[in-house]
Amino acid sequence: MTRLEPGDTAPDFTLLNDKEEEVSLHDFRGKTVVFYAYPRAMTPGCTTEACDFRDSLDSLNAAGVSVIGISPDKPASLAKFREKEGLTFTLVSDPDKKVLEEYGFFGEKKNYGKVVMGVIRSTVVIDPEGKIQEALYNVKAKGHVARLRGLLGID
């Protein structure tokens, strides 16, 4: 499995969001983007992480940082997740897992002691020029956003 490293060019993508509108990474050129992968909407860990991003969004946006969450969920599931949790950042759907694989967000992982194929909770920070600034794989949902804010120097 390929994992991205700081300095790599972030693979471009075009995926559907929760409203079934196309979202492309190149639309965010000129901004810093936190692109994070989560296994499944409305599960406990994914909800914790998404709500942490939601609660930190004002300070992230004030620092010029946009947030995009990606999962294999269909747009309708993302719409329910957004509505239920009051999420105000971009969520994109990758049911074919093509983009998840390109970013190293999908592969073998341990789940309750067993090795399975699935989404690896991960985050990359993409700089305004489209290069990977930070690459964090196998992160824990709880405390991840606070750690990321520290790495980005955002109070």
C-alpha cells in the first residue's frame, strides 16, 4: 500500500458531496486543506472526529484552512450525517474507494485483533500549491483534531 509523504503532490480528485454536487481538489488550490478519511458516517469514532472538526472549523477557517472529509458512504448517508450532527464542512463520497486507495487511506488494518481491508482513519494536510504538508495515518478519532491544530500552529 502506498502512503503519501510530505512533499508529494496530492492526487487530484472529483467526487460527489452529500448534495450530489461535484467537488474537486483543484477547486481548493490556493488554500490549505485538511483532507481526512473516516470509515463510516454515524459510527461513534467517526462522529467524535467529525464533531471535533465541526467545533474547530471557525478557527481553522480563520487560519485559511478548509476541511474535506472522505468516506465510502453514499451521498445520501453523508447528507443524513451532516444533518444529524450539524456538520458545516465538505463531505465527499468515494464508494469505489479509488481516491481512498490513492491517498493510502484504504488497505489492511487491524479491527478487534483481526486483519481486515478497510478505511484507515488518516489525514493529510495539503498546502496551497497542492503538495502534502503533513501525512498522518492510523490516527485515533479522539484528540486527533487537537493534535492537528497543534501541528498547524492554530490555537
